[in-house]
Amino acid sequence: MTLKHPYRALLPLLLIIAGVTLGSVEAGAPLPTEESSQTTGVKAPPPKPIDSGDGLTINETLLVNGLVRKAWVHLPSYYSTDQKRPLLIVLHGARLSGWIAEAATGFDKIANQENFIVAYPDAIHQQWNDGRAPVNNPSAGIDDVGFLTQLIDYVNWKYHVAKNKVYIAGFSSGGMLAQKMALEQTDKVAAIATVASSLPMPQFTLQRMPSRPISVLMINGTRDRAFPWAGGTTHIVHVKVGPVAPILSTYQYWVKANGGSGDISPRQATVKKNKIGPSVNLLNTRAHNGSCIILYKINGGGHTWPGSEVPLPYIPFLGKQSRDLNASELIWEFFKQQHNDC
């Protein structure tokens, strides 16, 4: 049985209107807490095999630093306990939620085809503690890195995960948290991908390096007002989110973090161009250690998820949504091929 979202038909409107609050269906299995966790020998309830083309989505609950945290966890079609699967964590943007990320990205369909688990966690106050200055962030002080770390352990404890195949993809603020996670908990993450995101200036200024090389995929539009291509502050409906680094500077940051010189690679190519959307350019760098840093530059693209399963009408403060590529498909192919040539 699949747990359906009753408000899925209203998703385009909810993506525009902030502050969505929904009820949830709780998983009935016993849950580990800080005091009785998977590290203290608590046995996970055995997951039941799934025989469904749609898979199964469950809202899981964890206790992290005294706070109740939630995440939608999608098990792929024909799930069983005899195989460890990759785990993809998808981080929503500010003022959104895990179930909106689930519906908008379409990762469930890919997971059913490719046999991996997807988790869509919820932020406190619908905003991640993503590395920006506290004055710009209502969730300052929330340990979201700790939450994601425990979520990875929890999903592994209950559903059996291939520990060397844990990936994080994030949109907007979620993309900043994905990068923060890669810098602070590198050993937990195999690779990350960000859409319509950059590094916040406090994180960029620190020039912190990951403990090991890690592959990064970036997808950014040149007309994104929330994360300007040239960096600076947001220009969306008078909301201040703090300054962010230029997109190419963030790309250079990750090239340097992976042992490169930090210079933009001269290897560029047009990926696709047609009449229904802006052209897309590709910049990629393969470090000597095998990691890949890739940037898809969407000329004229806005603050949207390209190729979303829920295409939005043109909204001036969000900008254009590219239909020239499908971000979710690109991201999963990147995660699968990260050890091969870029």
C-alpha cells in the first residue's frame, strides 16, 4: 500500500504560497531515541517486503537533541530485506516541506526504477540551519547536520543502506545544507548535488575543506534572483536571506576542495538547446583523485527545479523553469556514475 498525499493536486499553488502545514501518517514501528538508539543494540523491526509498482512512502519520526524531527521515507518497488540499497536524501527549500520535495522532484519514480531508498526530511520552521549568519535564519541554533547524520543511521538501522552510497541533493536552502553536510560530515556522504543554490558567505569565507575528496553537481540559472549568478543578496519579494557566493566561485571552491587549482576548467560544451527553453552549458572538472565537480549553467533560468514533475507557470519572482533538462534524472545519473569519467 502506498500512502498518498491528499493535497498533491494543489501542489502548484502550495509551491507558491509559503507556510504549508499538513497532517502526517506515523510509522507504527518502535523508534530509537537518543537514549535507546541503534548504537545501543536496539533491534530494528524487520521491514516487510513490498510488492508494488508504486513502492511505499512512510512518515518517520526521530528525536534529535530533544526535538521531534520528521522525514518521509520512500521504499522502492519490490523492496525486500535481502539487499542493501543506496540512500538519497532530498532537502527542500525554504518555506517548503519534505512531501512537496517528494512530489516536485519525481525521485520516487526514479527510485522505483533504479532500486534505491529516498528520504525527504522536514526542516524546523520550514528553514534549514544552512550556514548563513544567525540574523538571517530563523533556525539558527538547530543542529540540522546532527539531524541528517542521525537520519542516515536510522534509515540504515531500519531499512538496510549501502553505507558507501549515501547521497544528498538539495534545492535552494537545502542545497546550502547539503554542502554544509559534505564539509562537516564527509565520511557520511558519497556525493552531493545542489539546484538553485550556492555557498552562503559565512561558509565560503571559512574556506573549510572536506576530510576527503567528494563529488559535487551544481545546477544553476543565470536569472535566479535568490542565488544571483554574480553573488550577493536575494531579490525575491523583499525577503533577505543573507549574502551568497557567486556561482562560479562556489564551483571553484569545490574544485579546490578536491585538489584542483580552483581555476575554471576550459572544458565546456553546450548540452542541449531547443525552442522551448534556454540553452544549457556544461562546465566540469575531474580531479586527479577521481572526484567530479560539474556545473550546469542554465542561461536565463530562474529559482526553480528544472524538469520538475509539477511544472510551474511563469512566476516573475521565481523566473523561468527550464524544460531543457530534467534535474532529477541528471542528479541520479551523476550519483551512479561518480566513479567514472565526467
